[in-house]
Amino acid sequence: MTDNFDDRITTELQRLVEGTDASEMARARIQQGLHRPRVPHALVVWGSVAAAVAVVAALLVGSPDSGKKERINTAAPGLTSTTNDESGAVTPIPGVPGSVSAAGSTTTTAGRTTTTRRGVVATTTTAVTSKPALHAHITEFPIPTSTGGPHAIAAGSDGNLWFTEQQSHKVGRITPAGKVTEFSTPTAQSVPYGITAGPDGNVWFTEAQAHKIGRITPSGTITEFTIPTPNNGAIEITAGPDGNLWFTEQYGMIGRVTPSGTVTQYSSGGDGGQVEFIAAGPDGNLWYGEPESNAIGRITTAGTALPPYHFATIFPLGLTAGPDGNVWVASPSGSADPGTIWRITPSGAPTAYSLRTAGGYPWGITKGPDGNLWFTEEMGSMVGRITPSGTVDEFPTPTPQSGPQGVTTGPDGHIWFTSGTNIGRVDSVS
């Protein structure tokens, strides 16, 4: 019964994509949900429907393409590039107030112990520590291909930011001043997904539909490396402590690619389900999320999968090593729940911090230049900040219903994120 319902939802969304009553932006946002690698049925259905609702709301508010400056299209031999010289618009954004008393007091709930199907794991759930609301200044830079579907973003060694565009099958580069250039992948319909800076001075990315790993030089030359196992669905990628690149695959595999392009695959050691985000951990291993197993996996640089940490309520998406020697994880919940940010020690002891925005759907997370963790909330259209002690602040993006996903610290010391049809930059918080 559930599968039939999911199929009907997918069919209806596809009809909207193919219909003439949906704008290009609407079709791109819904396609992003339809084409995304598989996750448990309930979250796929809820996420796709929420994305469709978000798009309709955004269209009612107004198109973010209005009032754009002239664009200059340039092409170089062997690649297609589009340059956008827009400077963006700085907008003061009010912080989201929490449950704060007149004196700005703090509130904390008691911890609890959860017994999972794989053993007893002490899970401390701590409420957000509230304080007077802060304000953020956020700048948004529209990308030239408005239907590109920007997803992941990373700081390059060249002083710029690099991001993937799932729908336009391009890799984008944006300078700290906001100048955007796009490069098409050699393989059509490649669906660029994860992205990271490599140890060789280049930027590396996954191609989820082409089943390849891409390498792009600072000047925009792209080389693709085929993954041995066909139809693997490469997802996220990160630089490892061993000088190689490590990536996750849809069907329970972890991949390693050397700077010269040699690809090796390993079992994730989990249940064979989807493996999501991956990051270098504080213990010298690679950490990754297994959403379908409610688990965090680890693998050594020699390719040995370690016993995963299982938690009853975690649905791990973005994860990163924090400034405190722990791993931090973004974990979304259902439409009525705000989601949580998890802190996990190298030994597997977890603490979960609840967010404020119902249905916010925390997605990406990164270590910030200020000693805090920064994250995105896709359905809540928020950028958030959490201190190592658990204090949370959330800031709405200038464009409503923008659906921010990837987030990273830029070479300029600012937080950068992907968002709907834009690349966003957090200029300041006060």
C-alpha cells in the first residue's frame, strides 16, 4: 500500500514537471526531489511534496530573477562557461526569536536514555538554549542558469567557492566578490552532486547519474574518472587525511580515488543501504551517514569498515568534524518536527540538540571560522548556527522558500551556502 501511494505521488509530481502550468523554477525544484538518490519512503514523499509546496509559495511571493543585471556569456575551447557579473544585494535579516523570557533566560530539558534494536545507547536530548535574538546580514548572488539546482559547495584552493548544479549538469565557480562562472560536464545528464577541494589544488566532485568522479582545475578543465561498479550512484565526497578523496555510493559502498584518478571501492560495513554525507573525523578515520539504518559509519584509510554507531532517532545527512574534537550531524525529522543537530564523540557518545523551526529539515553542516557549527534548513529556508555547548540561532534567507542545502566556510572567512537559484553569503551577525 505504501509503495502504491509513493508511486502515485511521484507520478503526480512528474505530471506537474511535464506540464505547461509549472514554471522552469518549479520544474527544477521538483525534479531535484524526484532525481535525488533514494531515501526511506516517508521522507521521500514528505520531502518531495514539501518541495513542491515551497516552490508554489515562492512563485506567489515573486520570482527571484526579477531585476537582474545583464549577463555575459563566454565560451572557451573544450568547455561551456557562463559568467555572471552581478554584485548581489545585501539584505538585513532579523534573527528568529526563540522562547525567551523578558530577561533572556535559558531553558533546558532533562536527558533520557534510549534503547535501540542494536543495544543500549545513551542519548541525551537537550533543548535549545535561548537568548535574545540576533540579526544576520545575508547576500544572495543569482546563478546564471536559474534552473541549475545548486546543491553542494566547497572552498577551493584558488580563493574561490565551487558548487555543483544537479539540474543543469554544471559545476559553478563564484569569487568572494560574487562573480559566477559555470562549466558544463563532458558527460551529458551527469547530475553533479557532492564537491570538495582536493589535496592536488583541484576541486573534485561526484556525478551521481554518470557514475563518475570529476576533477576540475582552477581554470575550468574537467577530467572524469569512471567508477568500476556500474550504476553505483556516487553521492558525496570529501578529502581524506591520507591525501586521497573519499566518496559515498548509493548502494552501501565507500569509494576512494587517488589524485591520479585510481578508484577503489569498499563495503561500508552497514546494512547495504544508502550511504550519504562523508567527512574526515577527528580520529583519523572517515565518518559517514547511513540514513536507512539510523547509523553513523566509519572506515579507516586502509579501507576497513569499523562497527557503526546506531541511534534510535537519527537520520544523518550532513556531517562534519567540529572544533571541539567531535563529529556534528544534521538530522531532519518529519513535517511537524524541527529536526536536530547531533554531537557525537569519537567513542560514539551522542548529544542531540533540538532546533526551533517545525519541519525545518536540517541538511548541510560545516565548521565555521568563529569556532561554531553552521547548518542549513532546506524546508525552513534558514541558515543556522550552533555553538559547541548547544546554543542555536536561526536566520531566514532573503528569498522565501529558497531551500538552502550545501554550506561551507569560504576563503574570505564568511559562511557560503547554496539556495534555490542563488549562492548565499552570511556577511555578519550582530
